[in-house]
Amino acid sequence: MLPKNPSNKLETHEVFNVPSYLGDQDLWENDRALKDWTNILGGGWAIEKLKNIGKSVGSQKVFDKADKANKYIPELKIFDKYGMRINQVEFHPAYHELLDLAVSSEVHNFAWRHKKEGSHVVNAALIYMFCQPEGGIMCPMAMAYSVTPSLKSTPEIEKKWMPGILSTSYDSRDIPIEEKTGNLIGMFMTEKQGGSDVRANTTCARPLGAKQGISQEYLITGHKFFCSAPMCDAFLVLAKTEVYGISCFLVPRWKPDGTRNSLNIQRIKDKLGNRSNASTEMEFKDTYGVMVGEEGRGIRTIMDMVTGNRIYCAMSSAGIMRQALIQAIHHVSNRSAFQKRLIQQPLMQNVISDMAIETEAALALGMRVASSIDNSEHNEEEKSFARIGTAIAKYWICKRAPFLVYEALECHGGIGYIEESIMPRLYREVPLNSIWEGPGNVMALDVLRAITKDALSGQVLIKEIKSAYGADDRLDRLCDRLESLLESKNTLEVSMRKITQMMALGLQGALLIKHSSKEVAEAFCASRLNNQYCGAFGTLPAETDFDSIIERAYCL
């Protein structure tokens, strides 16, 4: 653990004008925006839990474990000492300890264990806090959270696997699930030749017995190019059947007869970031699997899981933005230049305020999408909003996050660029969320599909933005331009990045106007909703109330 304050005496000079170590953080109490949005969107009943989580996850002890899990990265153990193929990945104990904390805190299953209004909002708040010390544990958490709708398509599989998903016990042992106290389920979709175009997949499945179709046994042969969290207990996998095409299968690590399944790991990928989490390549040769959902409808079946993962991506990006902002505020509040604290310098106040606005706007949009999932079961408008809102949030929040983390790193100067700082790890981590489960073009085209196939999606989107109509002329003009663009059917596809960005900014502007402080809302609309906005941080109007925005961003 790092010392609370660095020694200020060296042989040749005295060290001064450097910030003390940040130490323990309270990720709930110090985040006024998180508390406000959780309450506004229906999650206030879980405040006591979120209070406790905010303290435990923000502790220096947890951040130290994250450092260790990234320094001592996973190792592949293909064979045991007797030459038997075991296909295991060994993790540093710190990684298991972080996963244990996440599972026991219900990061992967809170919404499914507490089915009431606001449960997905609370789950989103948990994601937002947990990803701040370490993003590598969020991959298995995201997949375990997201698998539930897919499992419900096949009652036999749901009955067998859901009890382990709903467990709050983390069991890292590589043994059959019948002997475990909890289990995790991942997903393997992409192949070398296809990437996001899973219809180009070549992996094949043939029936193991005379019966075919949902809940029946198959043998799968082929490969998957990105297989993250390979030590999960089972995985949803796409493979083609001879007659009906791409179908979805649950592939367990252990077969029903108690022998290991042939999940042949080829290597662990050497990644830019997310290094505590293993991402592998895998080959299947007569690998045992059970069909989930209808035959030939595998993409539809697994897309329910993909949607949940995309929400995780958006909320994780928002959380990483928040932690980068905290680090920047701490640094500039405790370092001086030109006879003043950096935080007292007008231009630095502009930069910090701008990042604070961006972070709260990301949080607001992500939490609003989570609330639509809470309400979608009995409300068609909310169901349509969840469909389009997830893609919009995934696109825009994940796009903005790397820029913000870079700006926060720059606030530190050279200290932010060295590995002892958390900033390089955050900077490497944050691009992944934009790539995982569909990069920018895939998300923009998904928005296009939503408004093309479901007319209600576009209508509820405009309705949501217009809920603040008349409160700000800049938002009104954006909404009018957006409606006009949506009517230009012939140029929609080529313009979908621009349109998706406008949708995101419109939603964020409306949410902030209705529910955030007037200072935050005004600064957002004045900067983001005008034609001159270039995306650079620190370009808020001179009349912005910087003090109020910064005070809201980090209340001690």
C-alpha cells in the first residue's frame, strides 16, 4: 500500500508542491450527481447498500489490488504436469479477490435478484462504481448480468444454470457446476474472418443424437477469435446447423459425464489494456453444447445478451470518466503554479468544469437507459426507448470517454504519464468499451435499424428530447434539426454517426435541464448544442459558473 504522504526530505533537496496520495475514496458520498440520478430514476430504495459499496470499492486497498492484478497478468496453463490438457488460466490472487467482492456485492445479478422499480438503475450505479478501480473484472460481471434474458428462452437450461448466476458466492474452482456454490457464464461470438459480422461465422454444430432443436445436445467444431474471461463455467456460442443456420449454444467447461469439454485455448492475447482479464483464442473440436433458443435464431437469442453487455460498456465508460475526473481534481487542487493553486486558475477551472459536465451527462444518459429497462416489461414506449437508447448511449459515452481520460491525464503533466499513476491504466482501459460488443459504425447502424424497423423508437426518442422543449432555444433547434434529418430517408445511413451524436446530445441536454443543477444544464447547452462546438475540453463560455459546477462534481 502506498504511504499516505510522501516524504519531503531527500539528500539534495526538499520535495514540495506535490499532492498527497489520494488514499481512500468514497465513491458514493463524494458523488452528488450519482446520488441524485439514482434517486431521480427510482433507485433510492437501495441507498444503504450503495453507501456501503461506495466506501468499500473506493478504498485504497481495492485500488492496490487492481494494481497487482494488472501487474501480474494471467498465465495460460494448457497442460498439467502429467501432460493432460486442462485449458486453464491462472490469475493473480488479487484478481480473484476483486471478483469475489464484485460477486458478493451483486454487481452481476442485482437487477435479477431484486425485481422492482429501479433495480437496473441500482445495478448501473454498481457498475459505475466498481469499474473505477478496475475494469478487468467487469467483463465476467457484464456477461453474467447479460446472460439472463438468453437463458430464459430455454427453460431446461435456465433451471440448471440460473441458481448459480443468482448466487452471491464467488467460486473460482474449475469443477462441474453441481459441485460449485456459484457460477459465471460468458459468451464467444466473433471469428477471424467476420468480426462483428457474425453471419460470416463458419463454426458448425451437428446433433449428438437423433433429436434436434432447442435444448438438444450438439457437437461443435470451429474457432472463436475473442474469448474473454475463459475461466467462466459456460459460454454462449454461435454455430451453424446444417439446415437452419446460425444458432446459439450453451457450451459448459465440463460435460454431463464429468469429463472436461474440449475448449482448446490457443493463446492469451497481449492487449493494450484490460490486462488483468484474460482474452483468448479458442478452437472447438467436437465440443459439447446444448442449443439455447430456437434453431436458426441464434443471433436473435444472443443479442439479448449483447444488449446487456452494451449497457455495461456505457456505464463502465462513464465510471472511468468519473475516476479520471476525481484524479484530475485532486491533483490540480493540491498543486500550485504562478502563485496560485491550479484549481484557482481560470483556464483550469474551465477544463475541470467541462470534464465534470461531460461526466455527469454520460452518467445521466446511461442511468436513463437503465431505467427504461426497468420499465420496459409493461410499457411499449419504454421498451422501444431501451432498444434505441442502449445503442445511442454505447456509441456516444464510449466515444467521449477516451478524450476525457486523456484530458485528465494531461492535467497531471508528466506525473500522469508514468506507470505509478493510475492514469496510464485508465487511458489504456477506456477504448475497449467502444470496441467491445460493436464499435462506432455498428452502433450507429443499430440506431438506424431501430428507427427503421420500429417506428416507435424514433418517436419516443423525439418525445424524450421534447420533454424539455421550450426550456432552452438551443435544445429546441437541435430537436427540430434532428426531426428534419430523420425524414431524409435517402441519406440516413451515411449520416448516422452525426445523427446518433445529435440524439445523444439532445437526450443529455433534456435530462440535465430537467434534473441537474441549472449551472450544469446551462453550461452543457451553451457549449454542446451550438454550431461552434469542437469537442475540446476547456471551451465553456466565460460567464459559466465554474465554482458551482466543480463543487457539485466533487463534494468532500
